[in-house]
Amino acid sequence: MVISERISRALEYQGIESTFRGTGNEKYGRVLKMVRTPTSEEYYKIIVLTGVGIIALGALGFTIMLLTGLLVPST
């Protein structure tokens, strides 16, 4: 595989594995090997899902505020 050869050459050049060798049986080095930059489609999906989550939490908070204002009498 061309990609795995490129990754191994890049890791050797950067010395990432040697940096994380003594930390937890190389678990951080393995994670760093698997990390990659997301594609533009993946990035767009992440942005959309994050926006939907923020809007949903805001709507839930606003609904709770309205219900509290209607149900609890102010003095």
C-alpha cells in the first residue's frame, strides 16, 4: 500500500513514535498513526450536526424558561 508506506516514512521523519514510546505501551503513538485530516464532506457533516445540537439545546432551554415563567407565579 502506498499510503501506509507514506505514513510510516512520515512518522519516521517526525519521530512521533519515539516521542510517545514510553507512555502507556505506545497507545498514544498508535492513536496518532490513525489520525487523519477529515475530508470536506466529513467536515461539513460535523459542522451541520454541531449546529443542530446547539440549536436543539437552545430551544430546550428556551422552552424550559417559558414553562417556568408560566407555571411558577412571580411575586
